[in-house]
Amino acid sequence: MYSYVGSVARPGSRCRASALGEGAWGFGVRRISIGSGFSRAAITAFLHAAREVIDHGIFAFTEETLYMSEIAALFDSKGLG
């Protein structure tokens, strides 16, 4: 880990957060910016689900999705709805 962190030469240098792992905090890492990570994860999940339907004609991805009522409750509980 020290060699990896040491290879990031200056503040503001970028690397994948997954490369640092949970142990990063013990090495003095103060902040990890995920940047576009959430949007990339959402688009990836969308493409996997679409590919499942197109290639296999199944909808197994729906077993892991939230109901619309659950999504609405998330927004309501934060005052966004």
C-alpha cells in the first residue's frame, strides 16, 4: 500500500478508489472522491439489465430492484418529494 500511495506524486492526483481499498484511511488518506462513480454504476447496471433481456429474454434483474414505493419513500424521508 505504501508503494501505491507513494506513487501518487502530488495532491489531486487521481486513481480508482477501489484500488485503495478500506485500509486507505490508515495510511493518511483523508478523502476519496468518487466523481462520476455513481452515474457510471447506474449506467452499467442499466446496460447489464438490458443485455439480459436482449440476449436471454429473462428479467432476473428485477429481483434486485427497489419497488417504486420504496424509491418514493427515500425522497419523501429527505424532504425531496
